[in-house]
Amino acid sequence: MGDNNIWSDEWDDTGEDWSGGGAKEKRLPNSERLGATVYELGPGHFVVYHFHHAGDELLIVLRGRPTLRTGDGERQLEEGAVVFFPVGPDGAHALKNETGEAVRYVMASTRSSPEVVEYPDLKKITAQARTGSQTGERLWLIHDVE
């Protein structure tokens, strides 16, 4: 298992950005059931509003003051804030950085496979798994709700 420093400025190659708004990331050591990733949102960057059907998530703000959107509205979080997002619509959330400084946070989650994620603002649903599908690749589908 490799070491990883949450304060270093070395970032993973993320490929397609499903955050929606330019997040940098570095995966921390993960197991089959528990995962954690450090993210950084530059000024003006965001994570699109979404919720999971299989995996709970836990947000820990390390640096900066991100704006959190949930079903209850928006609020700015302080450094050190910890927020739990359960599965289903009650756990829907988005983050954005409306400040002039970078926001850094850890998102820990249960790693469930398969997983279904809904993006209400985009009217999309994704289905994904770490296992292969009949396509020969791992399962990754995007469904347009409309």
C-alpha cells in the first residue's frame, strides 16, 4: 500500500471529469468496501448536483469555504466541516467554490458495485460497476431521463 500526502500538489490523471466543473483529485488507498479521495476545487469550479443509490458519502473540508447545495438549499461550509450524505434523494448534494482561494476536501464513501448515480439538474442517470459487461469493458452507462 502506497503513501499519499493530502497536502501535496501532485494530482492523479482523472480522464473524463465527472465532477462537472474542473476538480483535481488524488485517490487515497482504497479497499473493496471503503474509498477516499482528496479533491481540490479552484475558484469558480464545482461538483454537479447528484445522489447515489448504493454508496454513502462523507465530506470533510480541509481548506477553504465551499458552498454546499442539498435539498434544503445552499450554505457555506467552514474548514473542518464534516457532512454525511446517505443514499437516495435525501443525500443529494453539490459543491462549488465561490471564493478566491482553492477549496480542498476529502470525500470518503462506501464502495458499492454496481452503483447508480442520478444527476437531477442534468436529467441523467449513470449505471457503473467495477466488473466487465457484455461490451468487453467495465459497465458504464448513461441514461437520459427525457
